[in-house]
Amino acid sequence: MNKICLSILCLVFFVVNSAFSQDKTGNFKWPTAYQVDIKRTYTDPKTSSITTLVPQYRYLVSGPMARNEVQTKSRVEITIFRINQRKMYSFNTAAKVYHVSEYFASEVSKPFDDSGSWTFQRKEKLDSTMCNKYKVTPSKYGTKTIEPFFVWLDCVSRSPVRVQYSSGIIEDYSNYISGTISDSVFEIPAGYINWENIPTYKSK
């Protein structure tokens, strides 16, 4: 009987300890395909005043393709990056025209760098979401030193909730979804015209 109780206690200790260890060491990795909404603000270190830099932008990624949708006061500004084509498409949604430029990046940008070392800080509640807070020390790029930053991950879903940089910039994440995204999202929408094909531009 004592042996059985001891075995059970050891099993419970192993499960609890494993869960705690995962909190401390389990870092987040951006998947191959995902979408997320991001709000970016800046907090002045001297006055503590908060300025909204971008009220909301949606970022969608599928392999070598990415789409950035920035909400402005008057419209949505859209940019599509196609690394497989080495092209960047910029859209004027008001005029229904687009511009194509060369794009030579080797991979699509990530909302934040996930390649560094993650150090668990503590559990912390943001609004109504209980999160694990981490200090992320990015990998060095050559001789360039990148400042560490903080990431809050949802304790349940492990999805990103907030990122805070030493510069005072904070990014709040919402509506994070990982999984397949249709290739049509990264194509030129119907009804848009290449501005270079408009006669007024040709004559200049």
C-alpha cells in the first residue's frame, strides 16, 4: 500500500514539475501559416503618456507569402509580399490601383523575433487573460546587439497576447489563428489596375 501511494505521489510530482518546467522553458514559434491582429502604441518614459501608432493591422502569412492590412482613418492600406516572386504589391484601396516593386528578402517578416532564448518571469493577468510572461533575448545578428523584450503568452492557448520593447513600444495581439490560408488572399484582388498601365502615367 505504501509503495502504491509513493508511486502516485511521484507521478503527481512528475506531472506538476513537467507543467512548471514547460512554463519556464516552452517558447513560442510562429507557424508556417497564421493570421493575427495587432495594435501598436508608444508610452513616453518621461510623461507616461500613451500614443497610438497603429490602431489595428492584420498580418497574414502562408509560407513565402505575407499580407499586411493597416486600418487608417479613411481606408485600409494593403501590402502583399511574395518572396517566391521577389515582388511587393502596394494597393490604393480608394483608387483601386496597385504598384509592383522588387522585394529581395529571403523570408517573410515575423511580428516579433521568436529565435532567441526565452526566460520565464511570472504569471500575470492582462485584462481578463491569465498569461505567462517571458523575457526574450534575441539571437545576435553579426555584431548588431538587439535589446531583450517581453512577451506575454496566453496560459491556455499559448498564443501571443502582448509584446513590450525597451523603446516604449507595446504591441497587443488578438484574433490569433494558425492554419492554412487560401492563396487567393495573396493575389491581386479583382477590379484593381496596375498604375503603370493607366494612360496618364504612360505619358509622363
